[in-house]
Amino acid sequence: MNTLVTTQKLAKAANGNIEAFQSLADTILNATERLMALNIDAARNACACVSAGAAPLVEGDMREQFASRLAVQNQSLEQAADYFRNINALFIETQGEIAAFGTRQFDEAARGLGEFVEQFAHSAPAGTNEFVNAMKTAMSNASAAYESFVKTSRDVAETNLAAASNALQPILTAQASNTRGRKVA
């Protein structure tokens, strides 16, 4: 009977690992698909900007032609900033999903180890209470350390996103004001 229970536990663990791997693979494939879509759109926009700016100068109002080319450059800068914002958001979202996956896996492993320690405590010889208590303390400390690591990683990612957005904002504001100033002139 004990061998049957062990075999069932192993089969259940194997199925759980397959499902976990499939979940992680789905997350990564989804992020890769979205990244490819962003890259294709960026390449398409870059080609459109290059072709619009590559037109030869013709006789006529040179200011208007230069203003038109400057507008195309400003548009390409805005598209580039938008692209990098989207890439950053995708990376942070994917990092969050992978961290949540890791947390679920860690919690499941901790739960399994906790069950093992409890079973060991019930069937262990006398005098092993200190060992069991040390194992429980170590598991508790490992859980706290992992939760702290995940929280710190999330905070760093959010700080980096805010810093990147703040760094791009003055550039976009200056470009927009330059475009408006030239249109008025």
C-alpha cells in the first residue's frame, strides 16, 4: 500500500511539473509573440519614416520642405519613444508573470517540504524534536527571504520604469515645442 501511495504522489508531482512547465512556456511564448509584433510595427514605422524623409528637395518653399522633414523626424522620435515604452512595459509585465510563477512553484515546494517534515515528525524517533523545529525555522526563513527578494525585484522594476519614463518626457516635450514653434514661424 505504501508503494502505491508513493507512486501516486510521484505521478501527481510529474503531472504538476508538466502543467507548470506548460504555464511557463505559454507565458514566454506570449511575451515573445508580443515582442515580435512590436518589432514588426517598429520596422514598418521606420521604413515609412525613411521613405517619407528620402524625397528629394524640389524647387519651391524650402522652409516648408525642411519643416515637413523635421515633422517626420519628430514623429519617428515619438514612435521610437513609444516603442521603448512598450518594450519596457512588456518586459516588466513578463517579469511579473514569471515572478508570480516562481512564487507559486516556491510555495508549492515549501508546502510539500512542510508536509514531509510533518510526516517525519510523526514517525521520527524520540529526541528529533530539535531537528524538526530547526527544519521548520529554516523553511520559514527561506520563505521570508524569497518574499523579500520578490518584493525588492518588483520595486526595482517599477523604479526603473518610472525613471525611463521620466528620462524620455523632457525629450518628447522639447520635440513637441520645437515642432509647434516652427509651424508658427
